Amino acid sequence: MVRDSLRIRAYLEQRFAVPPPGDEELRRYYREHSQEFTKDGQTVSFENARAQIEEILVTARREMLVDEWVNGLRRRADINNVYLSRR
């Protein structure tokens, strides 16, 4: 299961490659979401939060690309849901 998860993660990172966000975008996210970078009443510096911010933005972009891809597949296909909800 772990091997499959790693393989899928590697595929997603390759298939939906996202360029790293620029410095200005990282700083804007930091300013707009400063509450996320407060720990024990202290605000974590931008430099210490930079890697976390980059990961958040890259993950969000990748999820958006995957969602767009899946929606495109669904628009081009006939989907029959064979699983009926229990009543």
C-alpha cells in the first residue's frame, strides 16, 4: 500500500508539475494568512515559514489542476454510477 501511495504521488507530481511560486506571491500569502503562522502568541518569521507557504501554494495549485483534469474527463465521458446509496 505504501509503495502504491508513493507511486501515485510521484505520478501526480510529474503529471501535474507546478512551478514554484514567486517571492512576492509567497510574501502576499504570508501577509494575508498571518494567523496561520502564529505559534504560542508569537508570529513565525517569513523566512521560517517560507517552505511551509511554498508547500501550501504548490499543493493548492496541483489540486486545482487535478480537479480541472477530472472535470474535463467527466465532461467527455458517460458516467454510470453503479453504486446505489442505501436507504
